[in-house]
Amino acid sequence: MQDYEINPDNFSGVMLLDALIYIKNEQDASLCFRRSCGEGVCGSDGMNINGKNGLACITPLNSLSNHVTIRPLPGMPIIRDLIVDLTNFYKQYEKAKPFLQNSKPIPAKERLQSPKSRSKLDGLYECILCACCTSSCPSYWWNPEKFMGPAALLQSARFILDSRDDSTLNRLENMNDSYSMFRCRSIMNCVDVCPKGLNPTQAIGNIRSKLIKNNF
Amino acid sequence: MKINERSYDAVIIGGGGSGMRTAMEISKNGKSVAVISKVFPTRSHTVSAQGGITAALGNMDEDNWHWHMYDTVKGSDYLGDQDAIEYMCKAGPEVVYELEHMGLPFSRNDQGKIYQRPFGGQSKNFGKQGQATRTSAAADRTGHALLHTLYQQNVKLKTQFYSEWFAIDLIKSVTGSIAGVIAICIEIGELLYIRSKVVILATGGAGQIYKSTTNALINSGDGIGMSLRMGIPMQDMEMWQFHPTGIAGSGVLVTEGCRGEGGYLLNVNGERFMERYAPNAKDLASRDVVARSMSLEIRNGLGCGRNKDHVFLKLDHLGSDLIKQRLPGIRDLAMTFAGVDPIKTPIPVIPTCHYMMGGIPTNRFGQVISIQNNGNESILEGLYAVGECACVSVHGANRLGGNSLLDLVVFGRAAGLHVLEEINNISNPVVSPEDIEYGLNRYLRWENNKNGEAFHNIKSEMQDIMQNDFGVFRTGKFMEEGFKKIAKLRDRLKEAVLPDKSKIFNTSRIEALELDNLMGVATTTAMSALSRTESRGAHSREDYTERDDKNWIKHSLCFEDDKIAYREVNMQPLTVEKFPPIKRTY
């Protein structure tokens, strides 16, 4: 652990990311972290802040104690400082086959979807892949190779619940083993930390009941 | 210095909307393509686009691509090329349907069609029948939905990504064509020559030249810098869009869709002041017009807040349901960055640097245009540019809201298709060791500079100068001084030092390399702005307040050595009648 002392009056900006940038510019150029949009949409700056995963760019300094402990996202190999290796996280995302599958001929215009059907995607499509949820999940810590983790499962749900996708049975079958999805123990750390206010546990529950109803 | 080499048919630099749309087209047709992205692709800045993508689908109201074309030409203040604008507007509906077929989760209207909202500068029947409703949206997260959808399609197509790799410089072949790029793997610091028959630059914007910007920290104009160093001039760099509604203080974007949904701006007296400046379109006038009006209100002492330095964007009258359904992301951002819930309280906003209309000159197939010493234009073999870094030019002096996501997919696709047509005719380029060494110069300069100032101060000084002297309003005197200061900074940058020279995930090294590129953007912006002695679109001069069609319907070109040249605006569309310049009112 390395200690830095800063005075928030010495820089502009009110978020934790602003403080990290200030430290990098003024105190320690070697401090490394990912960052980009600065508004909680790109998902680059997930980190463990006082014991809880979150995005530095939308964490106001005044919401934190005077002494802030920052660690890299837990449960993932560390590359340097606050930067973790997300290779396995992305691999699990790809396992969800995160793209629309529709075997019918492509229509000349848009496929129709009622506002009600479309609303089923709310709370699912907004994921920014920041990995705050998956890296807070004890089931993922235990079985990162086999358990897909909350972020990837949220993607599965996003396509399973899309009225335009006709690959639901394949998608369910793809997860029908004792690890891919069923390792979720509803610990709900994912819900607690998601900076976008999403609910992966609920999404997993949703797929789980679909899977059971389909009698695989 | 010996470095490893890998070979592809095509290399795309940038994993945002335009780069990934190009990649899809090339990938699905079986050619080998590598996408180099300095961030994991879904972290590219396309993700921050909010309001939507404009195309004349006619889902909410009668519409026609030709009307869209008229609005875009007028919006560009007649600096846009009408052939490219026709091409884009005509292709609009098709590319939006394609996105829908790919799975983009568009919001829907009651008939289940793609939901569209009104945006600024849109009209029906060539400005004669009031506001059009033309911008397709996925709530207020359209860019996020679009970027993730395109990434997903590339996952499906198994496109090869070099994720968290940074492109340092282009490599020229012995015949002068572009033959790949030198890139560095950020994670381990390894250099690689990626050889290819064509390179497609899709490096996005460069708003980091300004202190206050809606742009992400990664928006450093890398493609602009690389092109300038290849001797390619940048086009219309004086044209920077200031978005009317950045959140005061942080600069975070608040979509024009807020006004499209019925929100409006207020001054300190609670007056809806846009009625005075644009009696017809009001708050949905073009962005340059609204941004200037806001700045004038603030200047005239009618700003809000303790320092009277912003105005308010009022949304509460839209009702809680509409805000939660159509503008949920804006509500989050307002609560996080302004501490206000727009369901109850207006959002403090201020014009903020948002978009670079200028960039690398291209034709409508994305091919980069080079200017020879005798002034003649030619196509630079092997190089394409798409998206914000390119200047086709469809946005001219002022971009309309929702036209940038359209630009990405239309010209991303067009470039991909053109590459496919050409690629079999291109033989493997021959590259000399000197050419490769050239591509390593910049890396080695940062590696070898030992005694000098640290670079980050130079960046913040540059941002201050650009903000003060090249903002919403400009005057010759301040711009001249500003340019001199920028030129001095450029000299200092050559001597500046990278304090941390480690190999593993050294983000300082990337920031230093980015700053070289930003400096190229800043100097060409300053010189082009200084040289254009009129007001047009986003370029608004206090010493030349009028548009001067007699002398200035021409594109500015600015080279790395600050030399200025000009080229004609193409006023001739492909199939329809041209739109001659008329006075621009809203």
C-alpha cells in the first residue's frame, strides 16, 4: 500500500477520479489506473473504494471518509496498481453469445417490437462492462473459469428476453450445467455494487426459472 | 531497433462506432482485419452519445431524406459537401434498419416501430412546414446501445482486436502509399509493426484541446497527429462545435434530446430567451445558434447562479414519467454532477466543446485526400479515415445533432465496402527499414529526453489557451496571441520529459504520445481559425461578424508546418438539385 496526502482545494473537480488524476500529475507519475469518459458510461475506472467496488469518476470525494483506501478490483489478476487483467471477464461475456440471433429473413424495415416487449430489456442493456459486479462475486472468485459471473449472465438475460431473438432454447441449453449459471448463490453483492443500478441477481433468477420451466 | 511484424489485409485504428462498422464489413467478407484500440472497444467515446441517430424513417411524422439533406446543408452553413451529404442522408434509413437488425435496442413507438424524437435544425418540406421528428433513439443512451451492438457483431464475426494497443505512427511504403502502423502493446510495452495493404483511421475526436469539454480523456486526435506527420493537411479545423448544454462545472453532456422532448432554456429572469434569438425553432435552433445565444445572455449579465455564469435547462414540466422513461441517463448525470433532480429542479448548463467538424479530408468512400506541392489533389493510396477524425465533409461549419452517429455508420460502411472492392488490386507494399525507423522516432524521443519539464503542465496550458482564445466567440487579436503561445508550447513539448519510463501498463507514456497529437490538433485549429476572416457556423468572429459567401465558401487546409491552403466546397449533389446558400435563420 502506498499513502498519498491531498487537499481537494488544490484541484478542480469533485470526484475521486479527479483526485487520482491530481496525484498522478503532481505527486506520482507512476500511479496507473484506467479512465476515459469521466461520467460513468465507459466503465473503465472500476476499483475497490473503501472496501466496495465502484467507479471513481462518479464517486464524489465528499461521500468518502477523510482516509480513503483504494484497491484494484478484487478476484482478478493485477497488472499494475489499480489495473486488473479482465481477460477472463471478457471471455465469460463472449460465452453468453452476446449478439442477437434471429433465423427469420431480414425484413425491409425494422423488426417490430411493442414498447412493452422493449421494456423487458430495461435494466439489462445498460451494462457498461465495468466488472464491478463480477469482481465482487464470491461464486466468481471460486470458479472464474466455469461460473460466467453476473455481468455475463446479465447479457444472457438481455438476449433471452429480447422478443427479436429466437435462440432462447440454445442459450438456455448453453448454460445448463451446474456451474455456468447455477453457481449463483444469490449473495447479491452484484446488486449492491452496480454503479448503473442494475440487478443481475434478478436477471439470473429470471433465466433460471425459464431454464427449469423448459425441463432441460 | 529491431521490432516484430504481423500482417493483415486491413488495419483499423480505433474501436469506436465508425471503426467497428468498417471492421464488420471487412470481416464478414473474409478479409483479414485487425482493429487497434487503445481502450477495450466498448469504452470508446461513441458510448457517451445520448440523444440518437438521425435518419428520415418517418416513423412519427411524414419525412423524406431530401428534407434531411436540406437541413444538413443549411446546418453546415453551406460549408458541407453536397455530394457527401446527399449520400449520407439517402443511406440513413437503410443503415438504421441494419442496426436494428443487428439487435440495437431502440426505444419504440406505439406501432412497435423505432421511436424518433425531434432534434435541433430539423424541418419538414425544406424548412417550410415546421419541426421534423427524425432522430431515432434508445432512450438517452443511443451511443452506448450502438457501440455495444457493433462490438457484439464483431464478436460474432470473430474480428481480431488489438485491445489496449496504441498506434504511434503510420508507415509509408517505398511508393508512398500507406503500409501499416507502428503500435505499442500498452500492457507489456512491446512495439510491433502491423503491416497492411490499407489503414483505416477511426480515431474519433480531440476535444481534449479545450479545458472544458464533453469529450472523454482519450479523445486526443491520434489520427490527426499521425496524418499531419505524414504531410496530410487537416481540413476546416477552425470548426469546433460547442454543445449548448454541458453541465456547468464538469462539462458533462446533456443531450439535445432534452429540448427535443420539450425542455427549454431559461435566463436569470426565468425568461425563455431562445424565443428572442430563434422565433421559429426556439430551443431547437442549430447548436451554433443556441450556444451563441446562451453566451450572449451570460455576457449581458443574464446568467444564473452566484457568478451568473450559466443558464438553466428546465425539464420539470415534462413530468416524472417522461423523464424516467425517455431521459433516465440524463436524470442520473444531473443528480451526480449537478446535484439536482431534473424532475424538480432545472439543470445548470453552459456551452461546452463537443465535436470537431474538421479533420482528415476524405471523399465519400473514406479515401484520404492529399494535396501535392503544386496544389493538386490526389488520393493517398492505402489510407482511409472515417468518423469524427474524418472531414468528408458532411457537417461543414456546424453539425446537426444526431448526424454524428449517422456519419459513423454510413461512412464506416462505405469505407469498408470500398476497401473490399480495392483490396484484391493492391499488391503487398514494400517497406524500407528507414520507413520503419521513421515510425519509431516519436517513441524514441520520449524514451531519450532526459532533462526537461514534465509534459502534463504543457497540456493544461494548451487547454487554457484554446479555451480562452478559440472558444465560442473569437477575435483576430486574441487568436494571434493565442497562436503564438501555442507555437511556443509546441517547441517546449519537443524537449519535455516522460517521468516514468517503465514498460508495464505505463499510462504516462500513452498520455505523452497523445499530447503530441493534441498539439497538432491545437495548432491547426488556431491557424485555421485565425485565417478565416468571416463568421460561419461554429466559427464566430467579433471582428468579422458576417458570413462572406463571396470569399469564403471554401474548405481551409492546414499543414503541420502551419501553412494554409484552401479547396473548393462541392456544392454539386449526386442526383438532386443543389441547395444554393441562403441566409440562415431558425
